[in-house]
Amino acid sequence: MIRPTCLLLCATLSMAMPAHAQDIEESDAYAQFVASFTEACALDEDSSAAEYFPPESWPLEWQEDYADAPTEVTLYQFFCSSGAYNVQFIYYLDDPYYGPIPLSFAAPHFDVDYVGDDFEGAVEAITLRGFVSQQMLTNAEFDPETETISNTALWRGIGDASSSGVWAFDKGQFVLKSFEVDASYDGEINPERIVEYK
């Protein structure tokens, strides 16, 4: 009896999961995403990776001091593109007043200096130059428990060089909380935190 029960459960789950993705693909947010990012994300081209990253959504809310009821919004995550070891995502926030809006994320703009100008050598300094805004996040994940989005962009496949950030949901916005850079191609994972906010 165990095997038929398992097969029935697996079949039920496999049927239920695409239905959720299909519901999202019928949303205004998905329509806006396709209209705005078809070229940037090469949505017209077939991608074998796309099937592994179906669109996802999560309900979010917050309470304003002046409001009687909490404001409720929906966060959407859409697959954009992928390479050998990085996957790009676009996020939308569907607000009841403004409709679906693509999210932009604050990120540090920095320079890396290597000893002897050898990028495979030791890191001499990482200098923060300011901040930029980016819409694509790499290898990103949303944690509904902490309401944070984290990403890690690998600079090469073995992952010993990378940059990563964490953004926390705060009253309708995702605010940068920390950013780390591992600029040394030394075969080890040893990032340096260059931005941190409490």
C-alpha cells in the first residue's frame, strides 16, 4: 500500500505545483514582466533552465501608524536568464494602489585592487565608491520567515570569488542590510563584508 499511496501523492503534488505557476502567469505582474523584460531576459528564446525556476509569489503586509488595516501586497519572483553557474531573477511587488511594480535593489559600487595588479593574487583593497540600483538579482532566494531576499553572484564556477547581498522588507520596500565581497581567486570562501546596516 505504501507505493500506490506515494505515487498518488507525488502525482497530486506534480499536478498542483504547475497550477500555482499557471495562476501566477495569468497575473498582471507576469504580464508586466513579459512586456518590460522580454528583450533583456531573452524570453523569446527557449531556455532549458526556465522549467526549473517557475514563477513564485508570496503575500506580504505591514501596518502603517495612520491606517486602520494593514497594507497587503504580493511579491513575485520571475526567472530571467541563466549561465553556466548563475541564474538571474526579476522581482515585482503588486500593490493594491499602484499595481505591479518592478523592484530595484540598492547595491554598492566598488573597486578591487590586487597586489601587483594580478587578479589571481592577493587582494590589496576593496574600495566602496558609492551605490547603484539594479533590477536583476543573481542566484536569489526569498525567505518568507525573515522576509529577506538574498543573492550570491559567483565570479567563477567553483565559488571562491563572489559578491552577495541581503535585502529586508520594510513597509513596501526592500532595504539593503548587508553586502559581502570575496574578491580573491584563492580556492577558498572568505568574503569581506563591505556594507552593513542594523
